[in-house]
Amino acid sequence: MISPSPIECEMKRRHFLKNMAATSLLLIGCNIRVFADTHAPVNKLRLTDEQWRARLTPEQYAVLRFSETEYAGSSDLNQEYRAGTYVCAGCDLPLFKSVWKYDSRTGWPSYWDAIHEHLTTRKMIYAFRAPVEYRCARCDGHHGHIFDDGPQPTGLRYCSNGAALKFIPS
Ligand SMILES: [Zn+2]
């Protein structure tokens, strides 16, 4: 086997550094997200930005399509405790049952469990302690984050934006 010449080594080193730089830029461009898991397939709903704007209220659009967070205490769903189902405001996919809702005193509708196969989750790479984000599996709309300070039996708190949900009484 022939050892690589110094020039070859230098070329390889430059190639490696160039790839590293390109990868870094790609990560920054992608908002440094890691897609942790994707559950059972659901029929995807993909619309153009124009179609989403027409379909959603400005508040729903800001939360679902741009991952904004509504003001704490701003959602009427904070006071909603009737029996029923909470569905995605973007595509009507059922996400939470009313029996899982509880008062977390955070100002955001909170649930200790979810219909897992209807959610996807992801976690930011750069923030070690960042909570897991969850999205609607059908329309990929942003809904909220999962914290580990919820009640038993799961110990989880699905902290949701009320604007991203619609309540369907049973
Ligand atoms: Zn949806």
C-alpha cells in the first residue's frame, strides 16, 4: 500500500473541512432540528401557504404554521372541561381526550396523555434541556411541548396552544 503524499493529505483535509462547513451551514439553515420519531402513518394534509392563510385564523396560523406561542391564559379552552375530544385546528385530527385534560395552572390547556399515533415529536439539538416539541402527524402543525412535570399515571404534561385545537363535545 502506498502512503498518500503530503499534497493528497492536504487535499483530503481541505475536503473534510469544506464538508464540515457545509454541514454546519445546513444545520443552521434547518434550524438545527432532529426528528425524533414518527408514528403510524396518517393521511398527510399538505397545503400551500396561501391555502393555510385562507383556512386558518391569524392566531391559528401563527401557532400552527410558525410555531408561535399564544399568551398564557388567552385560550377559552383553559376553562373547557366538558366530555369530548380535542382535534387539530388545522386538519381535525383527534389529538386529546377530555379525560386527559387537567388544570396545570400554567395558562395553557394541558393534558397528561395524547393519541400518540396522531403526533410527531422532535427535539432541538442545540438546547440540551429543551422540551420535546409535538406536532400534528397529519398537517405537521405546531401544537406545543411535552414536559415531565405532569400528573400520574404518565407524569407528562402536553402543554398545548389552545389556538391549535378545536373542542368537539361528545
Ligand atoms: Zn393537523
